[in-house]
Amino acid sequence: MRAAGRCPGLLLLLAMGAWGLRFPQRHWPVPYRRFDYRPKTDPYCQARYTFCPTGSAVPVMKEKDVIEVYRLQAPVWEFKYGDLLGHLKIMHDAVGFKSALTGKNYTMEWYELFQLGNCTFPHLRPGMDAPFWCNQGAACFYEGIDDAHWKENGTLVLVTTISGAMFNEMAKWVKYDNETGIYYETWTVQASPDKKSTVWFDSYECSKFILRTYQKLADLGAVFNKVQTNYTSIILFSGEPIYLGNETSIFGPQGNKTLAAAIRDFYYPFKPHKTVREFFVDLLKIIDRVILNHEFYLFYNLEYWFLPMKFPYLKIIYEEVPLPVGSKTSVGV
Ligand SMILES: *[C@@H]1O[C@H](CO)[C@@H](O)[C@H](O)[C@H]1NC(C)=O
Ligand SMILES: *[C@@H]1O[C@H](CO)[C@@H](O)[C@H](O)[C@H]1NC(C)=O
Ligand SMILES: *[C@@H]1O[C@H](CO)[C@@H](O)[C@H](O)[C@H]1NC(C)=O
Ligand SMILES: *[C@@H]1O[C@H](CO)[C@@H](O)[C@H](O)[C@H]1NC(C)=O
Ligand SMILES: *[C@@H]1O[C@H](CO)[C@@H](O)[C@H](O)[C@H]1NC(C)=O
Ligand SMILES: *[C@@H]1O[C@H](CO)[C@@H](O)[C@H](O)[C@H]1NC(C)=O
Ligand SMILES: *[C@@H]1O[C@H](CO)[C@@H](O)[C@H](O)[C@H]1NC(C)=O
């Protein structure tokens, strides 16, 4: 009180400073966090289907080799049993390479270590307060392109031709990208369906890896053919997200027990699913909850956020993201 009497301006300034610390100015979208290295996965996380079973190291190409680059896209196999889901256009993206010198071809993709369900929702384990996530994703490189798989219900199309030297540069970048971008993020979160709407969070999944790869190739000088390239996004719509904290700050001894319980409650209907049907029945339940209560708890960069959900809540879109224009090639002529 006495301090306030003597120096109200300073007090106000201090108060504003404290307010600023509590509610720092956010920059949207929240940048995807890169890590120094990839931690070992917890033994609790057991893949039903081995990640990257035929994976191999990225080969070093002869510098003068000529390498064809293919856009590969097919419906997500986890979903392929539902006709309805085909209509949703939930697609998986990959990129193919073919060496002119050796005639060998290769596929490169980025996907979940423990499948989409595990990357999207956590496990609630007995005796553990915090939801437990098996949400790593990684790049997989292997010899061969399964033409039939991509062509039959999807796409296999030549997008550019690069040199062996460019391929080798790309391979270095893939190594870096794979070691530092570790966690799969299913959702894009934005303020409205409007094209110019604020994006609060960007997803980080298979198609983003392909987009980054194309961009890297463009930066290295690749010139892309004129091909329409559409990708799937799963979008949530919400008002400005509210930062809640990380596992320790929410579920640790200092945590807010009410908030911890609310988060666990929210994820309960998303317990691991044995069948695709079960997954969708529960997905409908949560959509109901999200729409009735306008709430969603998002886990992003290993941190929790509250999303004040709003109409139209969730959308799956299949939209064009054009092939990049190279920084080296766009100049001159
Ligand atoms: C998801 O993770 C759980 C826990 O490790 C595991 O039992 C299950 O097989 C995983 N699901 C898939 C489809 O890999
Ligand atoms: C990416 O990292 C995963 C996990 O460490 C590894 O299994 C995979 O082979 C790596 N992919 C590439 C293309 O190096
Ligand atoms: C990749 O190689 C396999 C095996 O030689 C061949 O069947 C397939 O047609 C090739 N695909 C492309 C796109 O080059
Ligand atoms: C293509 O779609 C049809 C009908 O949904 C399905 O029976 C077939 O197995 C799919 N092909 C591939 C290669 O996934
Ligand atoms: C979790 O948040 C607390 C408080 O903001 C911070 O001190 C701590 O370093 C964070 N822990 C991790 C693992 O990021
Ligand atoms: C704890 O969390 C609940 C639910 O988010 C919130 O209403 C309440 O104000 C929080 N309590 C404290 C002391 O921060
Ligand atoms: C691809 O995206 C464009 C523009 O975003 C859209 O007009 C078109 O309908 C999409 N194609 C398909 C097959 O959905």
C-alpha cells in the first residue's frame, strides 16, 4: 500500500510486466518444435505393424546420375476398409526416385511409428495421472516403388528430374529433418474455414514431409512440372487457443487437479481402438462432445492447449498446394 502511494506508476508498470509474463504475446501459428535428437521410444508403445520393415539407408548417388522424382499418393490404408472413408479423401503421400544409371527405384515417406490412432490420442494407463503418448513419426526410405499400389486408387506421376548431386544434398537434409522433427501432429487448427483465416497450429504429418522435400529440391534448383497436387488436411476450428502447460506442470505435484482430471476425461473416449469401426464410433462421440461443450484439449510440442471450439468444428479437406518454384531458377532468363 505504502509503495503504491509513493510510486503508483512503477507499481502499474510492474503489474503490467507480470501480466505480460503470464500472458506472453503469442505468434501464430505456434512453431513446430524441433529437438536435438530422437529419444528411444518407450517399450509400452508396441507397433502392431513394424515401422519401415524394408527400410534401408539412403544410397549415395553418382553426382552425374539423372534421377526422376515421382509424386505418390494413395488412400490411407488404415481407412481403406470403409467406402465412406474413401470419399473423405484421407490420403497418404510419398515420393519416389528412379536412378537412370542403375535403373533402381526407391520410395520415401514419413509416417507414424505406432499408427494414426496412437499419434492422435493418448493412452490412459492405470496408476499414471498423465496421458501417455506413443506419437513419434519418422521418415522411411526403401528400395522399390509399388506401382500398382499407388496407381490403382491414387497417383503416380513424374514431377521433376534432378541430378545425383542434388539427391545427395537432399539426403543430408532428410537425415537432419528426421532426427529433429519427431512428433506426429494430426491436426491443423485455425480460426475459420476462410482461406485467410489465422492458423493457430499446423499439422506435422506425411504430406508436410513431402512438401518440405519438394521445397528442399526446389531450393537446390529443381524445376517442377505443371501438375496439380492436392493434399488432405484434418482441420479443427477454434477461437484463440489457451496455453495450459506441459505434463509436469499439469500432472505433477504442483499441478491443478481439476484441470488434470478434465484432460483425462476428455481423452477417455479415445482409448486405443481395436477396430476402425470402434475408432469411428468414438470419434462421433467426441465430435458430439466438442460440439456440445465447445471444448478440445490439444497436445502439441509435448504441451497441452485448450481450444474453445467453434463451428464448423472439424473438416477434412483435399486441397491444392502447388509445387514450389525454385529460388535458384525463378530469377532471370
Ligand atoms: C498403439 O499403441 C498401443 C500401446 O503400445 C499398442 O498396443 C498398439 O498396438 C498400437 N496400435 C497400433 C495400430 O500400432
Ligand atoms: C528416421 O528415423 C527412424 C527412427 O530413428 C529410423 O528408423 C529411419 O530409418 C530414419 N529414416 C531415414 C530415412 O533415415
Ligand atoms: C520401380 O521398379 C520396379 C521393379 O523394377 C518396377 O516394377 C516399377 O515399374 C518401377 N516403378 C517406377 C515408377 O519406376
Ligand atoms: C483400391 O480400392 C479398391 C476398392 O476400394 C480395393 O478393393 C483395392 O484393394 C484398392 N487397391 C489397392 C492397391 O489398395
Ligand atoms: C514444463 O513447464 C515448466 C513450467 O513452465 C518448465 O519449468 C519445465 O521446464 C517444462 N518441462 C519440460 C519437460 O518442458
Ligand atoms: C484449475 O483448473 C480449472 C479448470 O481448468 C480452472 O477452472 C481453475 O481456475 C484452475 N485453478 C487454479 C488455482 O488455477
Ligand atoms: C484439388 O484442389 C483444388 C483447389 O484447392 C480443388 O478445386 C479441386 O476440387 C481438388 N481436387 C479434388 C479431386 O478434390
